[in-house]
Amino acid sequence: MSDKQPHPVDPPPVFDRGDPHLASLRPELRKSLGVLDGVAIAASSTAATTSIGIGLGVTAGVVGLHLPAIMLLAFLPVLGIAGAYSRLNKVEPNAGNGYVWVGRSLTPWLGFMVGWVNIVAVVAFLAYTTAVTGSALLQLAGDAGLHRVGGLALDPGSTSQTTAVGIVVLVAVTLTAVTGIRTAARLQAGLLVFEYVVLLGFCGYGIVAGPHDFSLSWFDPFAIPSATALAQGLLLSVFCYWGFESAFSVNEEVRDPRDASRAGITTLFTMLGLFLLGSVAYQRVLSEKELVGHGPEGLAFFGERLASQPWAALPLIALMFSAVASLQAGVIPTARGMFAMSRDRTLGPVWSKVSPRYGTPVIGTLLIGALAVAVAALALVIPRLADMIVATVNAVGIVVALSYALTALAAAVRFRALLREDWWQGVRAVVLPTLSALVLLGLGGYLGWSFYTSTDHFEVSADNGWFLLLTPLAMIASGFVAAAWARWVRRSPYFQTGKGTDADAPRLLATS
């Protein structure tokens, strides 16, 4: 247990070890996750199929036919970030991860900001993925011959229709996530096997049979059109890798904290391989105009170029499975991050209530799903799905880069003594995370400035620079408001010490 005591006027926390509901749970349900479970959750959060199916087209619109180069280049700072996560996790496994580590090593205000921007980024991601899921389902309906329902023509490019269908799926997967990590991990593993078999099969065939000649220039980052395109492409690619750290968000439910680190690193290298395979296959099969022009239907178009029906529908089914899995995988770590913040009283007590039946933060999980539904409804102000995706990905990319950078700096500060004790370990623990953090902060700052100078007026549009800049700034500003409330209204002890609640109190439990 932590040595910090709750504020005297507060009731005892619902997660106290003396809670008879927790005490009555079977001990064999505790700490039931292993490396493969963590890989399944992290890989589903990263959603390689969704990133390949949609993200590559969005990124190609910025960097042209240099997708392999930008994916390789973005991997380097993300690998430095992953090393920071892994080392911090070894010394302090905690469901709050970056929120706890940054608060302890830098300042509680920045620690809270890391926790907050991760929450709002995931909620925005869930809203975007809800629409992607609906689009895939509507495309499948069209392939099956269903083009109208009553008097309504089904349109997989309509934000309103795709969001309505996707919300139904989001509600279903949120209810599934309530029943426990173990159940969710099993579902994720099954979906991932199908997705990766289809991806490997179609991308491998596309590399062999594609009509466009292979070119080494695809791997040349210096051939990217401009510095702005390079910066935006890198942040879009960082967004594609985003999600590997979900393995660390369930590290209080794994048998060994090192399993979470292994799962995160394994997932990251797996994503690199898949992204390189997918980007080369796309550019062998599709022209630059085709890559950019098909947006949310990119993977379906790729499949149709390589096979006839019904085989051409397999990539689209894989995309749907990936979107469904990433919806569930997004809900799970976010609810646990908010659980960690709630037990420090930086968020309200509702987020830390653990179900005596499932051993999970049920109410928090349901509320995350409800927030995502609300944000998905707000996204209807952008009528075209492709425009909504561009706006969301840009905003999330900037705030994720900020979160990663602060976590890496926290690792550098925490392990700085290694520079005097062991030069090589100091380079790995301090220098590399610092360089990765500076790269991401520099990219975010440069891209923000380019958005600001690209226009002289504001409008809700994916090609309006002020809109693209104000969206992530609003996410960050809301975090300072929430932090001030936690500091002076909730009087959270986190802001005095910067330390999160000990991970031993309480244990989240994973049902079998």
C-alpha cells in the first residue's frame, strides 16, 4: 500500500484491501495474463490492419510514394520511447504508467497531462474507429448486394451512416470488455490470427504480382516533397504505431511485469514488419492517385485489384475485424488508466470502482464507451468520413507525440545516474529516450507552426490549418482545467508528492 493517507473528509476508497468483495474473489484469478495476452491487446490497440487499410492512404497524401521510408523513420523515435516504457515498467509497474512515471520524475502537472491527453486521444480514436467500423460493414453490405434500406441509399463514405452503424458495434464490444481482460484477450487473439493471415496473404501476393515497378526511392526520406510533409508524415506514422503501450496499461494484471515489457516490444517490431510489408505491397499494386483517392475504402480497393469476389472481400472483413478489436482494445487500457488516476483522487471515485463479479472497473469501462459515442456524434459536423479521419489522425498524432515525449524525458531524468555508473546503460536509458523525446517535440512544434501559418481564417474542415491546430490545443487545454480541479477542488495528494498509488493496492483481477 502507499504511505499516503486519503484526505480526512473522504470515505474509505472502494479499492481498499479490506473490501470484502475483493477479498472474496478467488486468488487464482489474480495476475492471469501472460506475454501472448499482452501482445494480443497491444496489437489490437495498434490495429495494423486499420492502419494499413486507411492510415497508409492518408499518409501517402502527404509524403507520396515514400511510405516505407516514413514508416522506418518514425519507428526510430518510437523504439526509443518503447525502451523508456520498458525500463520504467521494470522498476514501477502501474496501470497509470506515463501518468505515474512523469508525475514522479518531472512534475505532477505534466504527469496529469500525460494521463489526460491519453484519455482524450483514445476517446477521439474510438470515435474515429467507430465510423471506420461502420464504413467496413456498409461496404460488406454493398458487396453482398444490399445497397438500400427502405428509402435510404447506403453510403460507406457518409459520416452519419457509418457512425450510426459503428455505434452499435461500439456498445457491443464495450459490454464484452466489462467481463474481463482474459475474455477480451481471447477474442483479440482470434481476430488477430484471421487479420494477419489475410494481410500476409494479400500483401505478399501484391508484392509479387503488382503492376508497378519496385523502386529504392520508396525508402529515401530525402525525396519527400518538403519539410512540412516530412513532419506531418512522421506524426501520422507515429499515430500508426500508437497502441503498443497498451501492454503496459494492464501490467497489474500480468503474472510478471517483464511480460508487459516483452509484449510491448514484440508488438512494436511486429507492427514495423507489417507496415513495411503493407506499404511496399500498396505501392506495387496501386498508383499514387489510387492510394490517396480511396481513403476509407483503400483496403477494399486493394483487394479488388488482386482478386475477384468473394476472395476480394477478405481484406475488407479483416479491416472490420481490426476495427472491432481496436475498439475493444481502446476501451480496456483507457479504463485502467482512469482507474489509476481515480485511486489518486485526480479523477472522481466512480472510475476506481471494481466489480466484485468480474474484477474490472465496470462503471469506468461503460463510461468510456459512452464518451466515445458522444464524441462520435459530435464528429457528424464533418460530413465526409475521409475528412473526419484526416482531422482526427492529425490531432491525435500531435497529442500522442507529446505524451510519448514526456514519458521518455521522465525515464531520462529517473535513470540519469546510470550515465556515471555504466556508460552503455546510460546511453540506452538516458540518451536515446532524450533524443526520441526531442524529435517528437520538435515535430509537433514545427507541424503546429505550419498549420498556424497555412491559413488566415478558421473553419471546420480537414484542410484548414487553424482547425487542425486548435483541435489538439483544445485537448491539451482541457487537461490543465481538469488538473486545476483535481489540485484545488479534489485536493489530490498526487499534486503534493507526484507519486501515484502503489500498484499493490489494489489488484485488478482478470477473469478466466
